[in-house]
Amino acid sequence: MGWLSFTIGLVSLCSMAFTVSGIGANWGTQCSHPLPPDAVVRLLRDNGFQRIKLFDADYDALRALGKSGIEVMVGIPNDMLLTMASSVKAAEKWVAKNVSTHLTTNNVNIKYVAVGNEPFLETYNGSFLKTTFPALQNVQSALIKAGLGTTVKVTIPLNADVYESSTGYPSGGDFRADIHDLMLAIVKFLSDNGAPFTVNIYPFISLYTDANFPVEYAFFDEKATPVTDGGTSYYNMFDANYDTLVWALQKNGFGNLPIIVGEIGWPTDGDRNANIVYAQRFNQGFMTHILGGKGTPMRPGAVDAYLFSLIDEDAKSVQPGNFERHWGIFNYDGSAKYQLNLGATNSGALVAARGVKYLDQKWCVMKPSAKLEDPQVSPSVSYACGLADCTTLGYGTSCGNLDARGNVSYAFNSYYQRNNQLDGACKFPNVSMITKTDPSVGSCKFPVMIQPYYGGTERTVGSLQKPVILASGLILFLLKIL
């Protein structure tokens, strides 16, 4: 069906028909050293974010959002769908604890409950096909019973593989054949309850997975050759994919259903196409595109979107790719990665987090006297990377130009910082040492982590999970012995 229809199956997208202003963000918390929730909320307010999307109902995050006025979408993770689907009582209990209490006691402006997260991904092999819709129904019933049926809306953040195009163009859009009836039942339920359809858009993923994808079509500069669908020209992937969804809804009698872009963004590291230049170009292009209020050819007007994501998450799974830990517009410490005008601050630039406290300015590196051929080096690098984060190492990454010794030092330091600079975390047998000289080189920054915040708990070296065993080929690459 050609590259356009191929990407439609991979990418997630969406928009909104509600009256909106400003931009939202996704706040993920899979971080080894997360910023305190209060600091994140200050960061949101300083940058003019008016909406935030959570992937769970973390108490500390919701408490910090109290009285901020920021509109909140709380999440129910996929592993809770079976419980929510099996028991209305369980849904009522969840709503009472995670919605009603925060609304009344903490003055949190909760507007949506996201039931699951992309539960119909084909890679899940149907694991959540039987539980998602019943869970949605039970949560809605619980909201109604709590007197919140008209003020808090349910939705399901979906991946764009729930729809497809028979022609490769937006006008051929319809829901995926194997879940067509289920999708129509969900869409009707959302429509009946005045709730939006939420989808996530990722042009980067198409560029990552398809070597023939036209790079310029991912951006908003109108430098790409347009795709013509009847009398309509599409100059970027966002509009084309968004309108494919609009056509799918319209074709099935729900052409006016509000759409939310649940996630959209571009990573800055971990892949040759994940870099600061492309991320700034994409996100600024998207902001300019939606701030004009033009919308898309099929759905003119305001677009409601949540950037993915707010802050890097160094503890996320890298199964989809090393870029998974680098989606933030802010670094792990709340510092801005690049210039980005969200249309909400006087400076037209991102405002960094305030009052961030760091660990001491020291690093763990490879000893100058140690030899790369030392039999302790390879297993030490594997151990360090398996328990920390080496996703900035490799071809086309920000630290891709380090030499072999630099790669080893980066791995050691990542483990050392992850473990709060404990002396025992820089005891790789006869090959490591602590230094107060910053080993950063050019674009490759050796981070010093922020002081840990774990909601009152501390982690030590021994409390970390079992290390990931890295492939021998990766170790050889990092040591440049190939």
C-alpha cells in the first residue's frame, strides 16, 4: 500500500474539537532520580503548560498538582485493566481514591481518566482486547456514581494501528478489520458520554523503522513533496495521519467526535535520527503549526495536544529502541535541551527547573593505568550498562565519537551516578577510579545526577534490579575491538 499507508499503521495521532489554548505535556516518572513533584509542577507553571497527562495516579504527583489549576488526565495502567473490567466495585474504589479524593481534598483539576495505554497494539497479541472496553464502562459507571459523570471524562489513549487505509491515503481510512466492531462499540460509547478519542502520533517511529521514509515529510516546513488525496494536498505526516483518523470516524458515523493528540514528540538521543536538531525542528514546527489554529484539512480549528514528553526517563525499557529514554524537552534535571517557543512565556523560550540540587561534582572513570585488554573491562562495562544507562553510546548518538576508553568511563560513571556516588559503585576491579575533573567531551556530557527523591525512600547499590546482560557485539563495539 506504499509508505504512507505503512506509516499509518505505525504512527499514532490525534486532535481535538474542544475549545483549547496552550499545550499539554506527558509527565512520565520512570526515572532513577526524579525531580520532586513540587519542582515539576513549578516547571509546568513557569512554562505555561495548562494540561498534564499522567500514566498512573501517583499520589505525590497529584498532590503537587493541587491548586495549580493545571488540567489533569490521570491514567489506569494496562496491568489494571483486568481488575477494572472484572469488578464495578474495584472501579468505584479506584475512582474514590484517585479521582474524588484529589478533587475534593487536594483541589486537583482532574478532567480525564485514561483507561489503559495503547492497549490494542498488535505487538500485545490481543492481551487486552477483552478487558479494555469493560474497564472503560465500569470506570464511567464509577464516575457517574461519584457524581462526576459530567465533569470528568473517560478516554483510551490508542496507537494508530487501530486504523488503516485501504488506499494509502487519508480518505481510505477505517478501523482495523480484526477489531472493527470493538472500535465502533468504543467510539459509540465515547460519543454517548461526551468523551474524546485519544491517539498518539509518532512520525519519528516511521523514520526509525523505514529506511525509505521521506525525511522531510516528518516535519512541518513544507519542504516535502505533498501527498495529494483527491483535491487535498498534505505536506506533513501529522495532517495526513490525523485526517486518516477523521475519515475513519466520519465513515462510521462519528465525524464530530472530539480528538486529542495524546502524545507527540521527537527524541534527542539513542539513534542517528534522534538528535537535538531534529527534535527542535519537529517540536517547534508542530507548535507553530497548531498555535495558528488552522487545524488540518479535514478538521480545521484548534488542536489539543500533549507533547511527549516533559522530562527524560532513564529507567524506561529500551526494547523499542535506545531513544526511549530521551523524549523529554527537558533533561533529567529539568534543564532545557533546546530553544522551544511554546507560545506561553514572555521570553519565547523554555524555563529551566528551579532549585535543583545535585550530587557532588565527581565522576567515576577508567583508570589511566588500566588496559582495554584487561579481562575485567568487558564484564565491568556489561554490568554497568545493564544496571544504568548507556543509551547515549553508539553510532549517531551524542557520545558516539568517544574512543574506547571514553566509552568505558561513560559506562562506569553512569552506574556510579545511578547509585548516588556511593564509593562501592566505583569499585570495578583495578580498572576504575573517582575523579573531580569533568570527563565530558564536546556534545557528550557525563552527567552528575540530582539528589535522589523517592518519596521518602532511599536506594542503595544492593537494592537495584538484576543487571541486563548486554550482547557481546555491543560490548565489542563500545570497546572498539571489532
